[in-house]
Amino acid sequence: MKIRTGIAGTALALFAAAAAAQTFPAKPVRILVGFGAGGSTDIVARILAQNLTAEWKQNVLVENRPGASGMIAAELTAKAPPDGYTLVMTPQTSVAVAPALYGKAPYDTMRDFQPITLTGYTPLLMVVHPSFPPKTFKEFIALAKKSRDPLTFGSGGVGSSPHMAGELMSSQLGIRITHVPYKGENPALADTIGGQIPIMFGNLPVAVPHVNSGKLRGLANTWSKRSPLAPNIPTVAESGFKDYAIATWFGLLGPAKMPPELVARIQRDTAKVFNQAATKEKLTGLGVDLILNSPEEFRDYLKGEIVRYTKVIKDAGIKAQ
């Protein structure tokens, strides 16, 4: 009797989960963003929210909860009910970098989240002041290796994707470059344009306008292929460093223990709206390349990213500020 009751209970739970996925969403959904309005992550989240609102005939709202390298929004998501009504759009900063950087994070990424899909990525650009002597990436490497004092590079903050790009380059390519953190990409850009620092790593959409205006010079694209927004800037791999590739990615996650049918529904609808021609064109114009992988693929990728950034942080001795 107990066995029959257990089987019946399991069947009922599965039926209820499937039914919930079919009727979802019955109320507004919120997508948390751990950074301020107007940034790359916020823009991607708002494009998704706008399109899912139309697809679901239900409001999908973006809620900015900036602070602690995105961990505030991530923690709120991890502690939310696993019903799909609270999601987070985040770059690697809060789920793959910050836990290693801060030592004791308020969540365990692999235990407390349900990966839904890696929506896409945007490359980073290594840009320099026009007076910086090296004209190519190979010339930069040669200068960095023979320089008595480490060259300095700026980024939008400790633990940011551009910061990790510089540290990964330092360790992988055997050069010495020292990080100068700023409170956001705009101050770092201003100092690079003004000549206070010679090098900056920045998100492609932010850096490209200044390259096009001639205020900065693009030395390298950090990803594995050139961007259509900056077709004349070669990749680091093209200079012979084929194992080097890093970009800012944007992942959609929910709390752990979400019903599989619900996870599949959200992933499927996210892929559907992002693959619509007009939306895809808008994202491409912002420098975003879509991935839209499965929850299982995203989980495996996330696990590898945590290992990767933990090693970079440990090797470089990076401390949170």
C-alpha cells in the first residue's frame, strides 16, 4: 500500500509540475539584474523582457539590484521560490567570478541555481591610447616582455570581465601587466583617452565608438573570432595565441529545484523570441552573438567557467576591494 501511495504521489507531483509549466505565467515575472540600468546586461535583459511580455501575454519586468559585483541580485534569485517568477540575467561576474573573489559567497552557484540558457556573449576589446608605441598585438607582447616595469591596464572594476581578460592574458601569455581598477567603464575610458593609462580592456559596444572616432586604437579582440562591429581589429588568437579567448557572457538562471518542464518552457520561449529576425538584428547591432544553449549545456559550461576563473584569481592573487 505504501509503495502504491508513493507512486501515486510521485505521479501527482509530475502532473502538477507539467500543468504549472503549461499555465505559466499566471502573474508578472521579474528578471533581476545585478548592475545599473543602461549596461550591457541590463539591455539584454530588457530586450528579453519586452519580447517575453509579448510572447506570454503577461508582464515581464526588469528589476535592477546593483551592488557586490552582481551578488545581491543573484542571492535574491537563489532564495526565491522555484516557481519561475524570479529569474536573474547575469554575466559571469556574479556566478563564476565573485564567489571565488570574495571567498565566502552567500550562495553556491552549482547548488543554488538552475541554469536555463546561456543567451549570448559580447567580445571585449583591448584598446590603447593613440600614442602607445606598439601598433600590433605582437609588438605589445614584445614590449611587455622586455619592459622593466609592468605595463598598466584599466577596467571597469575588480572582478569584471575586462579585468579577467587582462589577468588571463598575463598568466597565459607570460607577460606582466598591472591592473588599475575603476568604478565603471566610463571613468576607465576617460583616463585611457586622456593618456593617464595606456591600455584598457572594455566591452566591445562601449569601446567601439571611441575607436571609430580615433580617440582610441583597437589592438586586439579577446574572443575567438572578429566582430562585425569591429572587423579590422584582429583577435588575440590570430597573433598566434590560439588558446586565449574570453568574452562577457549573459546567462539566464533561476532558483534551484525548478520543475524541469518549467525550465524547458522558459528556455524554449527565450530561444524563440531571441531568434526572431528583428530581435536578432537588434542584438547583433549591440555586438551580442547568440548562443541559447540547453539548460544541461549551460550547467556544464558554468561548471568549467568557475574552475577557470578560480584559477585566474588564485594565480594572480586578486583580492576584492
